[in-house]
Amino acid sequence: MTIDEYLGIIRCIAGLKERTRHAWMRDGRQESVAEHSWRLALMAYFLRDRFPGTDLTRVLLMCLLHDIGEVFTGDIPTFEKTDADRAREHALRDDWINALPPPYAEELQGLFREMDARETEEARLVRALDRMEAVLTHNEGDPRTWLPLEYDLQRTYGVPEAAFSDVLADIRAAVNREVDALIASLTTSNEQKEQDK
């Protein structure tokens, strides 16, 4: 790989720092795709003892690169993303990967085939944690920023994906207890405001 090729790749992936996601952070700003991917990688790392048979390097690469297509399309919330949106994102992602120099093109083609198939423990783990990270971020932000449909989505998003693992199912259940507490506090707050009128 030439220096120019290397710098071109690094500049392209920097776009993940600039693409914002639907979730709002505690400090009142929108989360970037890069921040989501970074925490996802750390979530996987700190579960490595629970998944000793997985290839940690592969898992971390999946975490860091899973949303690379959003460099080209931006983030579209899951409840708005259509099959056409997914197809476009995957096509642009694959065009970028295919243009990488060897051995990176071949390695990343295999990585994304594995993630898209969701048959290996690595791919299933990353998929479950990806969805869980989104719910956690919503829980940590101001719930008044949630859309009405997100009250149910917060309880269900990623639950089926986490079900393959007892530890992930237990973590997801704990996250749902946070969701329920947040919704209850909002309901109480809204009822109090109505009474104060």
C-alpha cells in the first residue's frame, strides 16, 4: 500500500466522526457513528471472558467497521431505513472495500460476508451488542428526546439478537429495567406537571 492510499483510507473513515446518529448524548449533542463503534468495541472487549471461543481481533474489527457504509450514506434510524436504503449502503460499502489494496480488500470482504450472514458467534455477538449499545445510549440521554415509537422500541430492540446467549439476555434484561425506570419517571413527572396546572 502506498502512503497516498493509506492516507486516503484514513481520511475516508474519518467521516464516521462527522456522521451523527439518531441518539442524543447526555451532554445534549448527537452521538457520532464513530463514538457508537468505539463503545461497541469496548463492550465486546469487556465480555471476552464470557465468549472465550471467539476470535477477539475479528470481533473488534467487526465492531469498528460494521457501520463503514454510513460514511457514504449517513445514519438512517432503523425505524426509517428501507430495504432500498440498506441495499444502497451495502453497495457503496462494497465498492469502497473492493477498491482497497490487497490484502485488505479480501479480508474485509470476508468480514462483511460473515457479518451479513450472522452465522458465527462473532457476528451474532456484534449484532446483539450493536443493538444494545443503541438502547444504552438512548437510556443515557434525555428521554424527552425519544420519539413516541421509541418507548416500545427501547424495550424490544435487539432482544431477539441477544437471546442466543444467556449472558447477553441477562444484560439486555437489565437494560430493559433501566428503560422501564426511565419511562416510569417520565410518566410520574408528566402526571405531576398536570396536577400542578
